[in-house]
Amino acid sequence: MLTRKLSPERWLRLEIVLSALLDQARHVEIYFSWRPSSADPGVDMVVDCVINAGAVLVTWNRADFALPAQLFGMHVLTPVEFVNGLHHSMS
């Protein structure tokens, strides 16, 4: 789906980054649910995944994750903040 939204040139640049991130990915079982933590069941599903994985959530939609982030100490970044953090950690 992402490839349809980007120009071929942009996709080639992004594909390298996504491949590197996917190389670091790991499967995590969901052992515990913190539901309900929001009014949206879709948000709750993401919260369960993020907390069980001990991951950082990267989203443009910070507003829907503000309360769960406060309740559970989730680290929520925008895509720009995430990429800037990657850049700083590599330099």
C-alpha cells in the first residue's frame, strides 16, 4: 500500500530504512491486556502491542494515545521525531 502512495524514487530511499527496521523486528506474544485504556478499541489493540513489546509507538496520531501514554509511560513519537532520533543515534 505504501508503494502506491510514494513516487518510485521516494520508495527506493524509504525501502532501505524500512528493511533495516524490519531486520530488527521480533515477534512478541501478547500476555496481558490493559483494556480499556481509551474509547477506541483500535487504540487499545495498539497499546497492548506497544506495552507488551516494550516498544516506542511511532504515529502522527498522538492525541488518541495521550492518555494511554500517560497511564503506562509509553513513549510516543511522530515519524519525524523517530527519524531524527535515528539520525542522531547514528552520528
